[in-house]
Amino acid sequence: MEIKQAEFTLSAPVVSMCPQDTKPEYAFIGRSNVGKSSLINMLTNHKKLAKTSATPGKTLLINHFLINREWYLVDLPGYGYAKRSKKEIQKLDQMIRGYILQREQLVNVFVLVDVRLEPQKIDLEFIQWLGESSIPFAIVFTKADKLSVPKCAANVEAYKKTLLESWEELPPIFMTSAEKRQGRDEILNYIEEINTSL
């Protein structure tokens, strides 16, 4: 898939304020500071489409980007950001879950995971919740350029092993590096495949 157009459409505080059309939506989510904005910018060939920040937890709304006038890339707030009040965390959590459960246009959630870390409880719980809620999703490992190829492979294998303790089969898995543009074609081709089958 070639991305010819990528434009910001709107930011919504609740699912009811999301775009009122029927185009398919692909949501990107992960723990704060997992490299989500960098990945979105790499996928769309835009340096500043999603705002990158040195401060984790910058995304607080449901951000819609229209791609090629055909589908939406949705940037969801990161989860697990500790420096917020309990009330704020709860509000964000409700917004994220509300969107994922209620948005009929949502066809796939990409869960971003930092490949340098061992399986984190918060990621595993979120993945488990998606599965229990019957939400189609894929796992995207980020920051592959920060480790050697064998170390990346070993970490992904360890992750798969952990998932297989409670999953019969694994979701699609992608390895990415925003720096080296790794994984771009694979993710975009995957989206195109889904769009073609809708």
C-alpha cells in the first residue's frame, strides 16, 4: 500500500464524537513512551502527523487521521502512565475501552510493545482483555533498532511463550523500528489485506 494522503481529522474526548462515517478504523495503542507517535509518523511518511514528545502520556484524546481518503488511523492514549491522578487514569481507561467496545468502524487494534522489555503485566492484561472482548488485534514490537537482531528474536520468542500459556493461537506479530522504517510495508500490507476483505 502506498500512502498518498494522510491528514488529521479530529480529536474526540468520547466515542460518540468520533467521525460520523463508515470508513474502517485501525487503532494504535500501547504503554506510554512505547514509540507510538514515531511509528505512526513513519507509517504515514509524515514527520509531524502525530505529535511526538519527550514527556510520556501526551495523547489524551481519540485522534483520527484519514489515510488516502479510504480509512482512518486512530491514535489512542497510552495506558499505564503513572504520573496521573487515579481519577484521570480512570477517565482515560473508560474512554479507551468505550471506543474499543462501541466503535463499529474499528476493525483492528495494533498493540505496541517495547521489544527491549520482558513481558509487562499491564500489556499482557490489556491483550487478554482484547481477546476476552473478541476484538481483532495484532502485536507490534517497537524500537527494534535498539537491540541486536538475535536479541530481538529471543525477546519476541519469550513473549510468544508467555502468551501461549493462556492463548491457543497467537495474533499477527510485527517487528518495527521507526528509525529504520522497519515493518512499515508489512503493517500497511496487512491493513490493505483487511480493507480488501471488508
